[in-house]
Amino acid sequence: MLNREELYQAVYDILKHKLKIPTWKSFEENARLNEDLYMDSIMILQLILHLELDLGLNIPDDMLVPKDFHTVETLLNFLEELSKNSYEKERHV
């Protein structure tokens, strides 16, 4: 299970080093993905793909809702919950 700090660092690293967004310096929990970091829907899908591959998360398409991708904070909340649920499922198998 990943904690919030690990998730924060993972998202930051993906945006800076893999997606190479020019606005990575604006990265903070209150930053809006679209308005502050200038991420469009394609970039958000790329971010999701990197999160799945790099962190081993499974993010089902039916769980992708816009409210979870509004700010870095809402994204981290979503990822924390997802990580927690994945961990609990693994423990019960």
C-alpha cells in the first residue's frame, strides 16, 4: 500500500520526467491539473497509464470520473483510496 507522500512523489516524477510538462514547477496539492498545470485529457490518460505501469495500480475505466482529476489533491485522494482497496483485496486472497 502506498502512502500519500509516495503517491505525491510518484505523480510529481511522472509529470516532470516522463511527461515532461513545462509547468511542473507549479506542482502542489492545490494545483488544478487543467488550469494550472495545463494538462489536457490526453496528458491525463498518459499520467494514468504511467501510474498503472510504474506503481502497479489497476485503475478500472469505470472508476475514472472528472472530479478525481480536478486538482493534485483530488488525484492523490483517489489514488490513496485505490491503493488502500487494492491492498485490502490482496490481503483477503
